[in-house]
Amino acid sequence: MGFPYDDMRSFIDDLEKEGELIRVQEEVDWNLEAGAIARRLAELTQGRSVKKGGQPAAVFENVKGYPKGFRLAVGTHYNPKRVSLAFGLEDSDHRTLQDLQKAFIDAVDHPIKPVVVKNGSCKENKLFGDEVNLYKFPAPMVHEGDGGRYMCTLHFLVSKRLDSDWTNWGMYRAMIHDKRTLGGLFIHSQHGPDIYYEYEAADKPMPFAIVIGADPLSLFFSAAPLPRGLSEVDAVGGARGKAVRMVKCETNDLMVPADAEIVIEGVVPPRVRAYEGPFGEFTGYRASPRDKRPVYAVKCITYRNDPILTMSCMGVPVDEGDIVWSVGLGSMYKRSLINAGLPVVDVNLPPEASGVLTVVSTKTPYRGIAHTIANVLDGEFKMVSMSQHILVVNDDVDIFNIPELLHTWASRVHPERDIFVRRGRPGLPLAPWADLDERQKMTAPSALYDATWSLDWSPEIAIPPKAAFKSIFPVEVQEKILSKWLSYGFNAV
Ligand SMILES: Cc1cc2nc3c(=O)[nH]c(=O)nc-3n(C[C@H](O)[C@H](O)[C@H](O)COP(=O)(O)O)c2cc1C
Ligand SMILES: [Mn+2]
């Protein structure tokens, strides 16, 4: 079908045509086998396309103990090439994280509202009341040591603010408690959790829909911190250049994409908690303990014939979480810093750092701009969930070049003067470096590293010149060498 995709299936078909996905006919167990394959694919792929040495994504067509047709998909967003296809970018083989950031920011700045349609393929099968059984789907036991089978690892939660038109889509993991109940992790200051706490304060159950396997951009935007009040579906419409088609839920007034694979409907009741987790997380560790967390009481499930359950096996980089943070968070941080009038050049959350490191390159018109940058991000994004470490560098550094970035960090941060330990802020409950008490109370400390040269230092005598081809040779010498490169006998670059 090609871009824009109306559903996950047509995207999967295109990934297959591009050589970026295979269909596995061999029997695969939902119990650890699917997760372990997904993990190995991520670790071998490292964000590369198949042409450049990565492994394909996979649809498991034959899941142990399940009827034919009930399928699992992994790896659909493991590299920028697949995401570029989802965005409809030409020349997807050569697209960079920066190209994707640009497409993401454009979409947020040019949203398109969804359209409501009467019917959709997500209504092909309907389960109500006693028929509801989450185990009907091959929800995976993703990693060893997880608290249970996770139905929702690559999906989004639809919820609507009390007394407002703002409908939020957000990705918050959910585990099966029993055939009609899910439970999940709500990290403070995220939109979905904030909306739930509003209902809870009013002593009302929060109606929800969980959508699995909608078009490939939906989950990408659902996992990023869009501006408060902007409905993710409008940004997805913007990215598609075409409105998303939506149908009404069976048991509440929420709208869901018409051709989603699986839709779970129900309520999150106030003041009910059940033990959820632990789970292997995006930081590359299983750090947040089993704890009492909100529950989803399921009233209805609708699904397409031969449904595809998308899943993520998060862990060490690079998996889809790392790509999503890099593009989604990177875009939103850059947009907000530039909108705040700061002379920021680039923002990179290197996928290799699991999204907990934010690097900003900037001009330095005044002393301490690194703190202004951190404060803007704190204010707008609260920074609870991601980007616990912020590294600010001068704009001579290409922060998308990881060796250059590491060299800068190692060579320009004064250990006494340039590292600012940040305590007392809300912290990441999943922070692997924090002690258990800090993780449970969400008070993990974080740090700001100011790698910009001191404005007091004289460029002539105190700032060490960089001994790089581009900076420590006269332009004439550089040009001569570039023009003669091949005649010297060296390889083309
Ligand atoms: C695979 C995946 C799983 C995630 N799981 C959770 C989670 O369990 N709880 C949570 O609060 N955020 C989780 N996130 C992060 C949120 O999706 C992300 O911060 C997003 O901005 C939330 O949407 P919101 O800004 O509308 O709240 C997850 C992200 C991904 C990619
Ligand atoms: Mn949101």
C-alpha cells in the first residue's frame, strides 16, 4: 500500500518488500523464546538496516499453543530505515536521526485532526463481559524474571482529560493480572498518569482504550512527550499528511484507529492497586522493583481477523525504545529550547546511551547557559522519566558523531567545576545507578555536565586548539589534500 499507512499490516508488508522483515513459520514460544529472539535481533542490528549488516524484523506466524493467525511481531522500529519508511521519507537507506527529528518537529507544528468513520476492521471480532480473556492472545513472557506476561509493550493508552477535549495517547507498559485485568507502571508527570490522577482525585473511574498494532507512526508519537494539550493523533495526522481514520469504542466514547489489530476497552478504577513488575527496562536493566500499581479493568476486546500483537523486548541498546527517545525526545527538546530563544544548534539523545543522556550543542553568549538549558527542559518536560544526564557542549562539536562526542566529554569537563550533581528533583524510578530507596521514592539523583569552554579563557592562549584535520591545518593545505586524495592512491570516502 505504501505511505501513508492506515494500519500495521500494510507497513509490515512493505518492510518485507524492502528486505527489512521476515515471516517466521517455525513454531516460536510466547514464553521467553519470542522475547529472546527480539533481544538478539536488537543487539545484532544496532540500528543498522539489513543492507548495512542489521538483522530483519520478524512476524512469528506460528506461536506455540495458539491457533494459526494469532501472531506476534518484533523489531518493526529497530532502525532509522524502518522509521523513515513509516514517515514516508524518500531515500530511506540514507536517512539520519536528524532527518527524522525534522520530520517529527514538522508534524507537531502542522497537526491534522482525525476523521470519524462508521466502521473499521478492528471491529471484526468482539468480546464482551465474561467472554473477555486476555490469554486469548499470545501475550509474551518477555524476559526471564518479569512479573508476568506483558500484553502491552508496543501499543498506546488512549485517555481523555476530565472536562476537556484533550485526548492523550501514551505508551505505558501493562502486564496481565488475570483474564480480565491488566496492571501497569505510571511514571509521574507523564500525561496519561496525570489524567488518571485527575480522575482518581474526583473519585471517578477513568475510561480507557489500549490500542495495539495501529499504523506505525501512532506508537512512535505515543512514546514521545508532545506538548501538553496536543493530541498525539493530530500529530500523527500531520506526519501522514492525512487524517487518521477513527471509530468509536464499544463501551465508552473514546475513539480508536479504525484498522488497529487489537483494542482493549475498560476503566482504571480509582485507588485500586495491585503488584506489577518487575520488567526488563529501556535503561538496559531490570531496576524498578515489583510494586503496587494501578489496574485496568477490561470490559471489552475487539480485534481484527488474524490479529498481530506487536511487542517490544527492551534492554541494552539499540532497540525501538532507544530510537523513539532519540527522535521523539530529541525533537521535542530541540523545539522547546529553540522556542525559548536559546542559541541551541543540535540535540542528540544517542541511542547507544538508552535515552538517559541528553547532549546539547550550543553557542555560548553568556556564562552558565548549560544551566538555562537544563532549567528549560526541567520546566517543560519535568525530566522525571528520561534524560537524567545532560551534557552541554560548544557548537564546534558534531554531537551525532559518537567518537567525537565521547572525546569531547572526556576532554572538556573539569571534574570540580563542570559537574553539577542534581538532587531533590523528581527522579527516574528505573535509574539503575540509584539505590533501591531512591528508585522507589522516585528521587534518583542526576547530573549536568558543562563541557563548554569557560568564557574567561582567552581563545589565543588558554583554549587548547583541537588537533583535527579540519581545525589544525590551513584551509589551502586541506583543499590540496582533498583534491589529490585519490591520486595519492587512497580510497574514496
Ligand atoms: C516500549 C515503551 C514502554 C514504555 N513504558 C512506560 C511505562 O511503563 N510507564 C511510563 O510512565 N512511561 C513509559 N514509556 C514512556 C512514555 O511512553 C513516554 O514518556 C511518552 O512521552 C508518554 O506519553 P505522554 O507524554 O503523552 O505521557 C514507555 C515508552 C516505550 C517506548
Ligand atoms: Mn501526550
